[in-house]
Amino acid sequence: MTKIIGLTGGIGSGKTTIANEFLSLGIPVYIADDEARKLMQSTEVVNAVRAVFSNSGFENNKLNREKLAEIVFSDPKKLEQLNTIVHPAVKRHFDEWILNHKDVPFVIYEAAILFESGGYKNCDLIISVTAPLETRIQRVIDRDKTTREQVLKRINMQWDDEKRISKSDFVIKNTNIEETKSEIVKILKILKIKQNVT
């Protein structure tokens, strides 16, 4: 049976870079945040978001992710409401996706809020990615063209590294790409050994 390896870390930690590294090594990777973005354009999710947020997350009758992000990252209750709409849709999509990967020993499930969403319960093992706070902040500012204040709001809505690490099987400190690649290779060797034992 295909094992699910959860890959998580705070915003800006470099999860997607690491996920892409696994992908380049031939490991199937599901990036939950990317799929959530796509699913948020589906009629089902758009209607559910409109039912909860009325028109406050919409512009010209279309869902505006930036506008919606401003709303939910300023109010934990609204973020929770959005998550109760999006996470089940992502879970259903992942369940369909993994059916196409039954012939591989394991897949990577990358999600920023793997623990917060409860998604970790479906994983056999968890890898957490860490990076220094200032590095993370700068990465997100550069990537999303946002402000430090907005990045800190998002960081403060997520679990801190210590809490995440305490529930993880592996930790990758993502500060140097060569060291990170070396860590990934080590983890893959361990996963392959575990796969042969179980």
C-alpha cells in the first residue's frame, strides 16, 4: 500500500523547493496549496465561499483571493470558516489523485498547515521544514510582493517550528541548498528501508 509522507513547514520555509526536489528524484508530489488554489475556482467552492462570506471576498462577481486573504488573515474565525470549505475539497481531490499512484511505495503530500488542518492524521510519516524567521519573511515578501506586516500575520496564524517539530519524524533545516539536498537523499534512504521492513 502506498505510504503518505507529509511535508510541512511555516510559510516561507521552502516546502515547495523541497517538494520539487523530491519530484525531481521521481517521487510523486501533491502540493495541497496549489490544488486548493485551483479548487477555489470550482463552482462548488465558490458557492460555499459566497454563502459564508457573501460578496466580501469577491470583485466583479469573481472570487478575489487577495481580498479574501486580507479578510481571513485578520480574523482567525473567518480563516477557520474558509478552511472548513477548502480542506474537505482538497481531501477529496487528494483521495482521487492517490488512486493514480497505487503502484509507488510512497508519495509526498505537501501542505503548509498539515497539522492545523488535521491532514497529518492521514500521513504515515511527517517531514517538517524549517528556516530562520528573517529568511522566511524575506522569501515571502519577494515571492508574494507583500508587506512584512502581512507575512507576520500569516506566520502568527500557523504553528511555530517547535510545536511542528515535536510531531514530526524528520526535520530539514532549509538554509543551504546543498545541505538540504543531502538531507533529502538521507531521508529517502530511510524511507526506502522502512518500506522494505513493513
